[in-house]
Amino acid sequence: MTTITYGREAVRNEGFSMGPGLIGRVRSYLARSRAERQLAQLDDRLLADIGVKRSEISRMVWGS
């Protein structure tokens, strides 16, 4: 069993048949979705404090 730590979350590869690539992509998608929702809930003043405009949230999170 391999354990990899990302920040506060630990990802364990326990021999899942689809491989760690699929699990990693799903976890990344879920984390990005959560980050986008959380940023969207902030008011414009707080977004300005961290240097993000409301129109840039999606691009900043997803990189597109």
C-alpha cells in the first residue's frame, strides 16, 4: 500500500482495479468543484483582497 499526502488529505493506493490515475482525477475534480463553490460564495470585497475578480473564478480554479 502506498500513501501520498496532499496538504491535509492522504491518498492511499490500495490496488483499486482502475488504477490511481482515475482516482486522482476524481479527487482533483471534486476538490476543484468545492474550491469554485467556496470562492463563489465570497463577496466582492473578500475576492479583491485575495486578488481575484468574480469573473475569473472559473478560470483560476480550472485553468481554462
